Amino acid sequence: MGRATTFYFTLLYLHLLSICWCQRSNPDSERLSCDRCDRRLSCNCSYGGFTSVPTVTDRALTLDLSFNEIAMVTEDDLKSHRHLKALNLHGNKLAVIHPSAFDSLWSLEELDLSNNQLTALKQKWFRKLGALQHLNLLNNPYRCLGSPAPFQTLVRLRRLRFGGPALEELKREDLYGVTQLEELTVHGNNLSRYEPGTLADVWPLGRVTLSLRSAFLTNTALARAVLEDVSYPETPIILEDLHLIGNESVQPLTAAAKRRIRQISLKNVSVSDEAIVSFLMVFNGVPLTSFWLDGVTLTGEGRWAQAKWTDQKSIDEFFLRNIVVLDVWKFVSLLELGFLLHYPRKVSVINGRVFVMPCPTSRLLVNLQYLDLSDNLLTEMTLSESLCDGHGTLKDLRVLNISGNALKSLSTINRLVAELSKLTHLDISRNAYSSMPRACSWPSTLRYLNISGAKLETITPCLATTLEVLDLSNNDLKSFSLFLPALRELYLSGNKIQSLPSGWLLPNLQILTIQSNTLNMFGRSDLQSYERLQNLQAGQNKFVCSCEFVAFLQSDTKGGDVQLTDGEESYICDSPLYLQEEPVGQVYLSVVDCHRVLFVSVSCGLALFVAILLCILLWRLHVSWYLKMTWAWLKAKRNSRRRQRCREREGLESLLSFDAFVSYSEQDACWVDNFLVPELEEPRDNDEESVNHRPLTLCLHKRDFLPGHWILDNIMSAMERSRRTVFILSENFVQSDWCRYELDFSHFWLFDRNAGGEVILILLEPLSKDDIPKRFCKLHKLMSSTTYLEWPQEEEKIGEFWRSLRKALRGEEEDY
């Protein structure tokens, strides 16, 4: 026995040791998992607090691990992800990557390693990433790109982003192997050494974004060398994070001007008056077609008169956004740059605190087709000046955006644009309109109208019937009932609309967006009223999840002509309460929920049938009689006990007053009076039994019941005071109600005292058990088990009958 036990524990120990060894040798057993993957095999594991690469499905196509605490990527972390197309490790603490970490990612097209702690770039990381097209290495603490050239095997690379605050040096061999790019971003604000020609071999080159703040301030030769390598006529140049304070800081741009570039943008820059003038002089006569200033801080006073004589006729697009003036009180105005607006076809001045633009003259804005003055301080009065009081001077204007201003009157806007005969797009959203005029006169060319983000409560026929796209989102509309025969797209999100617009009012509608309203439900008939509707977005409403709506959304919308482009997850139940916050696509409603009226009807019918059946059954089983007798018995019993307690308090004993209580029918009273009473109560001299025994005392209802008392109490009292109960059974007895009461009480008395010998049955006439009601089950049992006396028809047997009755009545006193 001892050896067997030792052997068993040895096997158990070895088994546990093997399990521990397997877990130790299998790194996946210690790795956390991430199950946030959708149907498109896109796994979003960002902000998950992971300290290592979690395990996800091997079939994942995109894996987002951004904003975690991952510090290292091992050789086995991504080994099974051969189908991965995009990997995002942005914003981690990544400092170590195994040389073979990415070797299995043959299909990887996008890789983001930005904002980590990589101090050096290794060519081995990318040696097997032949399909990689987008690579982001921004904001890592590497000082140079490293050697050998890290990107030489990336033959399909099209977008490259590198650099950061620590980047100090770029050498010619750093970008060896990179031959063409659609987008190049270099963050070199602290770049101090640059070998000319480093970026020159990248051709063709699409958009280029450069951050060279320190070079523009202290090392203009380096900045000029970089611009010479990336400047081509068709390559847009974007310069970020610059501080242009004088003529010297602008000189690096001469390299771009000599290359005759056509598009230049300055983002997040601060610029002085002298620098603006120098900039325009550098590009004097250059065929610049697009000039963008986004996020510009003006440090001067707006004195740019010297630049008026420069040639900027080639500028086709002028874009100015997010303007900040440091010294507002000394700043003159932006009108000094009005000469830049002589020829452009597209002009945008966004969020520049502009409250008026002078009415275009014969020289100003003569070719203007696109004008964006959004997010400024325009009012109806200043807008009238800007649009020449509606006289149609801007005859070629096609697109006008005056959203996000201080406008309040739709009728004034309608008057100002009525004569713009080529206007097709009008954006007047995010203003303070509270009402809409009954009638309006819009240009016949108007196709797009945006009045979203206002305070409109109703719409009127003011809207142009030529509209193809209408945006009324984020108003206070409660309904939409306007006939617009040409409308193709309608946006009504963020209102208080309770039902879909009627389809016959919008015969050409193809796209309808009605999210975040008070829409309760919609069905097949609502969608069938639209002839050409293809895309519907109706989520984020307060849906009543009825059976019809749930069935429609779960089945009829799939594979139909109308597609719910906002996804099933946007359709959430608001009622009934037990389904609140449940996605409609996951709701299951039972037959009871879906056919409540039918279910209630069937249930009520079934309940009625069962009730009728139960009533018949109770009637057949005489349950009502039993209940009635039980109640009467309990009531009489309570009275009896009360009387007994009274006697006990008075010290009286409970005495038996009668030898027998006689229950009989009134029709049989003659027999009782003439035969029974004289025979039992009156002694006879010639009877030898009367000599030895006293006469018997009988209790008769018509003689011994107390007047004024409840009849049932009298019956109960008579039975309690009698040793025996004698039933005179006959056809009359069975038909008598009072006899039945007495028989009923005797029935309960027998149950209460469990005494079968205290009842004596006398049959005056032949009577079968079937003649006795079936509810007297105890009586039936007594007749089956107890000998009863029959009144003899022969006179010679009458004496024997009386002797037998006396013996039965005396019982134990027979030997007395």
C-alpha cells in the first residue's frame, strides 16, 4: 500500500512539473490577449494598457496597438500574422525590436512606429517587408538614420515619415534605395548637418512636408540645400513650425523659387511685416498657383505696401486660415494684401476675425469662382458690402461659404445671392436663423444648400426646387414635408423629427440621413414610398422595438434595395424598458411578445374553457356542497365551543340529555308520533324489558328545539346532547332539505368524533344506496359496512324490530 501511494505521488509531481515547463517554454501562455476585432478582421487594441504585444487572431488584417505601454517586440510576437496589412505601434514605450520581429509580415503595407523610444533604426527590421508602402518613424530619439541604409529593401515604399527633435544629421546614403515617393515628411527642427543631394535622388516626388525651424533661423545654407533637393514644379511644398522674422530667414526660399514651384504652404508660422514683403519679393514672377497660410501669427502692424508691385498674377488659389494678430491695436488691416486677390479663382479667409470684405471692383476678384469666408464676424450689413448689395458683381461665383458667422436673416441672404447667376453651392450653416420666409428667389443654378446648425423650427416653400443636396442637420425641425423633385441627398440629423419624410415628395432621393432625432420606428412601407433611395442612416434614435420593427430591421433591410450605411450597432432599443440599450439586431422577441392580442385572446378562451370544465367537475363532485357544509359546520362548531366554555366557567358539566336525536322527514312524523315515541319513551307493563330498564328519551325537533335560535345551532346542540343519532330513512327523507342538513351535520359529526357506532339507520321503506345523494360518501360507507334496521312489513316481526332498536340505543348500558 505504501509503495503504491509513493508511486502515485511521484507521477503527480512529474505531471505538474511538465505543465510548468510547458508554460515556461511557451511565451504565448504569459501574453495577454485582445479580442477587440470586428468582422473585417480589424483589431483595435489601443489604450489597452498592454506592456507586451497581445495575442490576436492569426487572420487579422489590421492591428492597432497605439497608446499602450509596449517596450519591446520579440521574435515570436508577430510570427503568426502573415496576413497582416497594417500595424500601428504609435505612442508606446518601444525601445527594442528584435531583428527578426517583422520577418513574417510579408503582406504588411502600413507600419507606424512613431512616438516611441527607438534610438537607432535597423535595416534588418525591414529586410522582409517588400510590400511595405507607408512607413512612419516620426518623433523617436534617433540622431541619424543609421548605417547601412535602413530603407534600401523597401522597393514599394510610397509614403515615408521620419525625424524628430533628436534628428541632427542626414547623409546621402541614408535614403539609398528610395526611388519614388508620393509623400515625404521630414521633421528636422534641430537638424545641424545635411549632406547636399541626400533627398535629391527621390524622384518622382509627391507632396513634401518639412519642419526646419532652427535651420531657417541660424543655418540658412542648410535650409536652402534641403529645399534645392526637394523642389520641383509639380511638387507641393509644405513648411511647418517656422519663425520668419526678417529678410535673412526668408532667403532659403529662393531655392524653391528658382525651381519654379507652383504650390507652397506655410503652417504654424509666425511672420513679421518684413518677412512677408521679402517672401512676396522672392516669389515675384514665379508661376505660383497655390499659396496657403494655415495657422499664421502676424507679429507686425500690417504694413506691406512695398510688396504691391510684385507680380503675383499666377496665383489661382489663395488660402488663409486661423489668423492671430499679436498687436491688434497697432495692426492696420489685411487690405494691404488686396493685390493678391486680383486674379485668384479660389479665395478662402477662414477664422480670421474678418467682419467685412470690400465690394469687388473691376480689378479685384474679377475671376472669383470660389469664396470661403466661414468662421468670421460677418453680419447682414457687412455681408451686403462684401457682396455688393446683391447687384451680381461676382458674376462668375459658383461656390459661396459664409458659415459660422453672425448672420440672422435668411431673407437678406436670399436677396444678396439672388443675382449670382452661376452660383451652384451655398453654405450658410452655423448661423442664428430662427425662421424661414414663405417665399424666396434663388439662382436657378443652385444645387447645394447647407443650412445646418441653425435654429429653424419649420421649413417653408422658400427652399429652391432645383436643389440636389440639402443639409438641414442640427436644427429644431419636427417634420419635413416639402416637395423637392430634384433632390438626391437629404441630411436631417440632430432634429426632432418623429417619422421619415414621405417618399412621394422626394422622387429622386438616393441618400437620406436622419440620425439623432425622435424617430420611433419605420417599416417596409415607408421605404417602398421612395423610388430611388439607396443609402439610409437612421441610427441613434429612440426606437420602440416592436415585433414588426425588429423583424423588418433584422431581415428586410439585408440584401434589399436600401442599405443601412451607418451599421446595425447604431440602432438601439429605447423601449420597452426590458430591452433598453439593446442593439436591435440582437433582440429576440417571443411569440407572446409579437402576438400579444392573439395570445391574450387564446389564453382567456382557454382559461374560460378550463373554468367551465372545472365548474362542471366541481358540480359533479358536489364541491360547492362540501364547502357550504364545511362553513356551516365550522360556524356551528364555534358556537358549540363557546357554549362549552361558558359551562366550564360556570362549573357545569356537559350532560347528555337524550338517548337519541331522531332525524326524520315531516311526512314521516305520523310514524314517529304513533309508533317510535310511544314504543321507546312510554313504558309498558307487559313488556319484560321495561321492568329491568328505564324508558328512553328522544330528541325531536318539533318538540325539543329551542325557539328563536338558529336552526343549525339547534341541530348541533341536539347532536351534542344525544348519545345516538337515529335517521328515519325514506323517500321523503331524501327529498327533505332539513333532513339533508341534519344528515350533513351527522356526516361532519362522524368525521369530527370518528364514531361510526353512534349513528343508527332505520329504513321505513325499501331504499337502495343509489337513492342517497353521492355527496354523502360517509353515509354510503356506513350503509355498506353497518347493519341497519328495516321496518318490517309483517306484523309478527315488529316486536323483534323494537327489541333490536332498544339494544342499539342503549349500547353499553345493555348490561346495566
